[in-house]
Amino acid sequence: MRSDATTIPVVRLQGAIMANSSPMRQNLSLAATAGVLQKAFSDKKAPAVAISINSPGGSPVQSRLIFKRIRDIAEEKKKHVHVFVEDVAASGGYMIALAGDEIIADPSSIVGSIGVVSAGFGFPELLKKIGVERRVHTAGQNKAVLDPFQPEKAEDVERLKALQLEIHEIFIDMVKQRRGAKLAENDDLFTGLFWTGHRAKELGLIDGIGDMRGFLKERYGKKTKMKLISQSRGLFGRRLGLVSGPDMSALGASLATGVMESAEEQALWQRFGL
């Protein structure tokens, strides 16, 4: 017997947005999400795809690539895209959310942070204290720009800020193109501030307040079903991205990288009190 219920494929995008993943952390990137997105949009009977987002941001390049892949497949398959914000869709997370034809959030969700940030540490006096001489040889006078073991130069910071402004303008243009006349007139909209879902709706950053299950059942009928689409798992469960064979040095390096990426991701979440 055939069911007359509508089935909506669901993709869950969670985590910081970074180009690389590690054994300790599976981050969001185009490489990590392309397969599951293609799979979700392949259901010919589904009128739409639902995407759940929970991300504090990260790489602007990977964010835009994921956004573009969603829009490209949606237009190719002629399907509506519903985006649902969980705890946070901020910075790059919000950039991905812009791929939705409609964006729905919980009233307590964190939304926005339309800006660009670069962060790091400086250790110009550390090497002297521990008796280590740093030797850097470059071909090109700007090859060692913003070296953390050298004093910060005003001209280097100026270059970085110019780059940030260019990326910021790209982000702003994306928001204006996708949200258009829905956006409220507010001087703080593109300053990097973030808001609750309730306030984000007033500002036009999202379309409504609600949850995925309730929204989809109201839109497509009480019998609507949601089908979670996930990545295929390997023999040992989660794909770790390890090299084949007993290469312990590669494994150690991968784990060390994972620790650093984990700390970076934690810093992104903590920025929003999460």
C-alpha cells in the first residue's frame, strides 16, 4: 500500500566551518558536505529539502562554497530549501543559512554576526627569554607578514584589514541579494553584532520562528515525514581520514592538528556563549 504522506529529506550541518577535518573533529567543508547534499536533493518525489544549521562560523571560503553548492543543486533540481537554525547560525553559519528560500529559527537561537575576524597570538619576546634565535629567510619582502614571533607592523595590519573589508563586502552583498527588501533599516546590521531569533526576525535576517517538525507538518500536511540524510560510514564507523597502513608519525601529526582545530572550534562556540 502506498502512503500519501510527503517525505522531506533532512540534512544536518553542525560544527565549525574549516577546510580540513581530523580524527578528533569532523568540520563543515564543501568536501565533507557535497555528497550528503547531492543525496538529499536526489529524491524526485520530495518537493523540498530541509537543512538544519548549527554553526558558529569559520572559513568564509568554505561557507560560500557550501552556500553555492546548495543553491546550484536546488535550482538544478527545482526544489525549495527550508533552513532551520538550532543554537546558532552566525558568521559563516549564517552565510550558509542564506541558501534557504526560507530561514526559520528558535526564538532563542543566535543569528547574525555579519562580519570578518582574524585572530592569533604574538610571541615577539618569548624566543629571547628561552634563548632561541629565530631565522627566517624569504624571497619577497612580504612573505613573512604577521609572523607571530616578530613585532607586529602597522603596514601588515593595514593590509590584513583591507583584505577583511573586501571579504566583508562580499558577505554583505550576499545578504542583500538573498534577503532583499526583507531587511530592516538598521545601522548595526552589518557590524558583526548578533541577535536572538526573535530579534533576527524583526531585522529581516530570518523569515519565521518555529521548529522543523512543526513547520514542515504545517506546510506539507500532518502526515509529513522527515528523513535524515547522512554520510555513508566506513567499516569502523565514522570516517577518520587516516592514512592507510601503520604510519604512526602521520597519525600523531593528525592528532596534534586535531587538538589545535578542536581548540579553535571551541573558541568559535564560546564567542556566542555556547
